[in-house]
Amino acid sequence: MKIFEILFLLCFAVSWPISIAKALRTKVTKGKSPVFMGFILLGYIFGIINKFVNHQVDYVIWFYVLNFCLVAFDLILYYRYKDNN
């Protein structure tokens, strides 16, 4: 059922803006792991690829793209502010 996949992705989508807001506010990356965020990005890429491979390209793919963009932005902030620790 797509609803559970959407809910799963939305739960993650709620978490990343909190992390992004903290990085923008404090300009500190302490406690963040670029390796972890890289694996999360890889997971979203695999989720998107899965949609294409299994011919299930639908609106749910946009939730994967949203999450990917949020994590990618957080990773960019990590490298931008990593010297501020």
C-alpha cells in the first residue's frame, strides 16, 4: 500500500528540516555524520531506482526526491560549517 510508503517518507521528511534549521541557526555541525547522510542519500537513490525498475513511477517518487533534497542540503551545510566546531 502506497500510504505506508508515504507515511514512512513523511516521517523522515519531518526530521531533516529540524536538523537543517539547527545548522542554519547555530552554524555548528557537531554530532552530524557525513557518512551517515551519504548512506541515507544512497538509500533514497535506490528507492527512486526501484520505482523505475519495477514500473511503479507515481506521485510517491516526489516524496523520495523531497527527502533526497533535504538530506543533500543538510550535507551541504555540514561541509559549509564543519570548520566552525
